[in-house]
Amino acid sequence: MSCLQCTIVVSGVLSEGFSEAFAGLTVTHEGAKTQLCGTLTDRAEFEGVVRQLFNLGLEVESIVTHPGEAELG
């Protein structure tokens, strides 16, 4: 099944609890930035994550995506 690999960098340090809020993306920190990485099932799920970031007022510094293949479910 086709999926979407993504890496999103936001300003600030988010707690690891946010990984559940953001479609199970892995939350890591580098200095005063937080990186959310992982596989999303489709474009709609990706758009939902981005919408959540903006709704929370987080400053998105970068978004990198590329198609990938993964077994989901």
C-alpha cells in the first residue's frame, strides 16, 4: 500500500506525548526545535497533521515529504 514519509520541524520543544496527537509520528528534539517523523497513510492524514500544527499556533520551520511503501495495518 502506498504511504507518505514525512519530516516536519517546528520551533520549540514539544513533549513526547504529542506523538499520539500527531498520527503516531515520532517526536525528537534538536536544540530548541522539535522534529516529527514517520509514515502517514495518505495525503488526508498528512493534511490533518499540518492543520493540527497550525491550529495549535506552532511555528512550522520545514516540511519534507516523499512517497514510500509500507505495510499498514
